Amino acid sequence: MTRRPHTLLINPTIASRHSARFPLALLNLAAALDRHGESRIIDGNIDRDTVAEVLSVLDHESFDAVGMTVMGGPHVPEAIRLSRAIREHSPGLPIVWGSYFPTLFTDAALNAPYVDYAVRGQGEDTLVELVSALTGEGPPLSAIAGLSWKDGDRIVHNPARPFSRGNPPPLLPYEKLGDPRKYLSRTFLGHRTVAHQAALGCRYHCTFCGVAAMFGGATALPTAARLERELGYLKYDVGADSVQFFDHNFFDREAEMVPLLEVLARLELPWWCFARADALINLSEESWKLVRRSRLRMAYIGAESPDGQMLKEIRKGTRPDQTLEVAEVCRRHGVIPEFSFMVAPPTHTEEETEQTFDFIRQLKRVNPACEIVIYIYTPLPESSMHAKDRGRHRATPLFDLGGLPVVFPATPDEWAQPQWVNYACHADAPWLDERLRRRIDDFVTVLRCRYPTVQDMRAPHWAKRTLSAMAAWRYRIGHYDRPWELRLANRFVQLRLPQVQGL
């Protein structure tokens, strides 16, 4: 009798236990693997001593491969630590990296002795075929689409796997995580907020976006029946009272969204999602009625820039006037728009940054309740883009402060250096000087003190009101420089940073 393949799936630690959400990627991989074999999940956000837990499991169970999801940024150092420990403990056990980092930086991922295989893009079918091949039952490595691997000293990139709209299971195998209720968290949405992903991908091709790089403009929406089945389980069986959607872009074409909004309106779970300005302003009044009934609380909208030319260059597909319009539309319908902006681009760095500050003030006049998240613009290298998007736009050459070309890291260990973790997290860039870095930090300090986020459930209301009053004069006259008193006060209050901590 043929032995069923056994795969260990690991999510390296990236969040606090309180902020842990379902490891949705691993749950989907496990569902696919379990059709042909067996799998086990270790979630580093819950099992805090992840190395010890992994090594203990390896001592007591036999596995054919270890699959690790690696998002980039702070995920990379943890993935390296785990991979090195596994390699030392079990030298012959194949280690597979998947998710954003090995998809966008495949050569870098494989330029490490502790990574054997990289899965690019969607991983379910690729990983199933790889594990089968490793056990001698599947296709040859060269025939597995979406796989990159090592042939001696040579890195081999197999053809990409076509986007799949999939054959999802009736329910994800939440039981593999133990009690799923430990993943419910208190947020501004509710006392027991759950993470869920209904749709995959995004039909747009923004040049800075890892989703576009992974999926190349493809997207797959769930059926209404599937969404109702999944959310019904999370509400009635797990006890969730609100939902944070991790969909890459929840609002797609209106005709396809209406059945999903009807499901949400029936379940009445307050929710948060990613959205686009153009999609929301083009919704009909009937659809907005469904949105209100469904209890959408906040929509995260990538405004990116007030410069129309820059929006064209990054292929965003929206305009600054649409950002202003959606702020007003959301105000009328009781939805909080959470706008993200990218400042300090590699050209016209200071000018674009100051223009963005002025535009944010304009947005606040249109809708004082809108929330603002500010990142540093850190574009992807051309080599990281999806094959169908490479060469379709003229990339701006990147230079550091010394005028030298920016050279991206060639190994995971280089990507784990603090300056490159910050680059991946849109927190710093090689062309950003200390004076402008301080200017951005000063503006963000004044803005977040003047308008504390509603997502902050820890800071008491009186403290947030006090900080807001302290920051009012600076914000009113645009005097952001050296807000020492706000930084001092914030050492005690510690306002929440959504761009770092999420909901």
C-alpha cells in the first residue's frame, strides 16, 4: 500500500498573539494537500517558541517536505531562522518557500542553502505535485508549473502556472488549528472579529503592488452560496460577530458584487475591506442600500497620490478627483474611508510629499472622519513584476543619496537587513534623506494625534481627546516641525498605528 505524503506547513511569527489571524494561505494549502495525503500546520503567531515547536514535531513525526509561507519584510528573518534550524536538525528534509517573497524575489529565495524549492503564485496545485514528486509518485520536477528549483548550481524556473479560479473545499480545515476561537480578536468592528478571504487577486495592474505581481490582473470571486456557507460557519459555529476581509480588492464589478452584498446584509456582521475609489463611486443607490444594511464600517482605499500623472505612471487607474468624491460618498453612507498614500517617490521627492500633505488636509475638510495611512513609495524592481506586465511601462531609475544605482538584495539574508525590511514595509527608501524623513515623521505625528484612529481600542477616550486638543494648533496652522510635546505625550498614551499593527 502506497504511503500517503505528509507535509508540515509553517507560518513564521509576524504578529502578536492578540493580533493573530487565521493563516488563510496555509489552510487553503492544507485543504489541497489533504485530498492526496496529510498535512500539519504550525502557526508561529500562536506557537510563540516556533523553532522549539517545529523541532519537537520533527522528532516525533515523519514528513516528506516542509512548506513555509514567506510574505517579505519582518517575515523573512523569522523564515530564515526556522529554515536554518530545520536544515540543521533534518538535513535531508526538503524546504519549500511560497507566497509573496519567493514569487517576487525567486532567485534571491533560492540563493540560500536552506531553501530547496520556491513556489510562485498560487501554491495549491504546485505544492501537491511537488510533494508527490518528492515521494516518487508525481511528475518530474521539470513538469511542475509554477515551481522554481535547484539543479546543481543552476536555478531552474519552470513555466508559470495559469491562474486558477479553483475548486475550494466546502469549508477550510480550521480544526487543524485547534480551537478556532483563539483567532477571534476584539477590534473596533466587534468583540470577536474574524479574518476571512472571499475573493483572490485583483483585475488591476498597479506597478508597485505585490498582488499585481503575483496574479497579473486575474481575480476570482466566490459564489454567494460559498460565502454564506463560510461566514455562516464563522458566525454561528465559531462565534464571530464581525469580519475583516483580506480580499485583495473586495468590490469588483457591481453585478457580481450584489449577490455577495445580499449575503452580508442577511448576516449583519460589521466588516472591513479593501476597495477602490472608482468602484465605490460608481455603485448604484440600490447597491449602497445593501452596503448600509450589510454594516460595512470601513473601506481601505489606495489613494496613493494627489498627482494625476504619477497615478498614470504607476497604472493605478484612478484619479485624484475620484479620491475626493469617494470621501464624500462614504460620508453620506456612513462608511469610514481609510486612505493610504505613498510619499517620497524617487523623483520630485520633496515636492510630491508636500503636495500629498496638502491633499490630505483637503480630504479631511471633505470628510473629517476619513482615516489616513502614510507609506514611503518603494517600487518593485522590474524583475519582480508579473511576466505580462514587464516592459509595459518605463521604470524610473532608482538612485540612492550618493547618486549610485539602487541594487536590490540577492539573498534572503540581505533582505533580512533592517534597511531592506523597512523598504519592503514601505517605511524607508535609499533616496530618502534624514531631513525629509523627519518631516514625514513630524507630519504623521501631528496628524495621528489630531485625528486618533477609531481602530484604537486601547487608548482611553480622554487621552485621545487630550492629544487631539494638544495637536489642534499645530495642525490648524500647518506647523509640524519638531512636535516634541506630542511625542512626549504619546510615550504614555501610545496611539495605535494601523499601518504597523492592522486592526
